[in-house]
Amino acid sequence: MNIGFLASHNGSNMQAIVDACKAKLLDGVPAAVVSNNADSRVLARAREEAIPSYHLSSRTHPEPEELDQAIADVMKMHAVDVVVLAGYAKKLGPKTIANYDGRILNIHPALLPKFAGKGMYGMGVHEAVIASGDVESGVSIHLVDAEYDTGRIVAQSRVIVKRTDTPQTLAKRVLEREHAFVPEVLQRIATGEIELPLQ
Ligand code: GRF
């Protein structure tokens, strides 16, 4: 299973997936990394791992259609089977979504359908979870459509919210869970236990 990544910032989830492939816990090949951010840590990580990497953004492609086409071309060129949005701060274009319909996964650091939509990214998610008084949060892996956080849920993992948690301590616990859970779910996809597109 060739895995393509779209990521904007740190890329710790990309790294966890790459490490799982190297440890043979995941039957996958990290095939390409695309970032909209030329100076991102995720691109540096990709270079360190010798994974083909690309900066594609409105700076390289001012026309949204051209950017969408360029992203779709990279994924096709590297025979990507599944696209993982690993902290990708941009919406996808129709071409990429159509080419990979039902095979684009996003990682959301809370239990969807709660804590989705506007402002629900980064620390904002964990602030909202703590403000809600919920006693559990977690990780959702879901299919990507043209909107944010609205595609079908593929898998979820629960994380306890402690009474003493701050958004920062909860964020750390959820991110650690992501690093274990995302490769696990990808392996279930690689073995066919989870079949994409979902029926
Ligand atoms: C993660 O919290 C993920 O849930 C969200 O963006 C963050 C990415 O972190 N979509 P990293 O770049 O993988 O470290």
C-alpha cells in the first residue's frame, strides 16, 4: 500500500507512520509527502527519510485548479493508494478528491461528530473539549470530502480527560494516541480488514 501524505506543519503523525513501516508493523510504503509550507518540519522529516517531497501551495501554483492538479499528479506519479492528511491546513480540490474518492483519510484530535468545523483545529479542539466538561476525548480517523470534518468515520480511539487536564496536557495525550492508533488503522486497511472505500 503506497501512502501519500499531505501535511502542513510538524509531521509527527507522518513520522509515526514511516516508523511503523520501517518496523514492519505496517505493510505500507511512504510514497510521497506534499506540504503547502516550504519551511515545514514535515518536509525536513521527509528529506531525512528520503521520501519524495514537494512544496505545493498557492505560492507555487496561484490558480487553485492548477494546485489541485499538481497535487493529484504527484499522488498519481507515485502510485499512491491511500492519502493521509496528517495535519493539513488546507481544503482539497475536486480533482484530488475525485481521484482518491473514499481513500483520503484525515486525523482529527477529538471524537467526531463533536468538536468539528470552524475553529476546531489545533489547541482550539482541546480547549473546547475541556470547556464542555466531557470526560473523554480521542482520535477520529475519517474520510475526507470537500468540507472539513464531515466525511464518514473510519475508526475512533478514546482517551480519558482528567479533571486536572489543561488543553496542553490533553493535546499531548491525544497526540500520543494518534501516533499508535493511526498506523494500526492503516494496517487494518492494508490487510483489507477495513475496506476502502467504505461500503
Ligand atoms: C494532529 O493533532 C492531528 O490530529 C491534526 O493535526 C495534528 C498534526 O500533528 N489533524 P503532526 O503534524 O502530525 O505532529
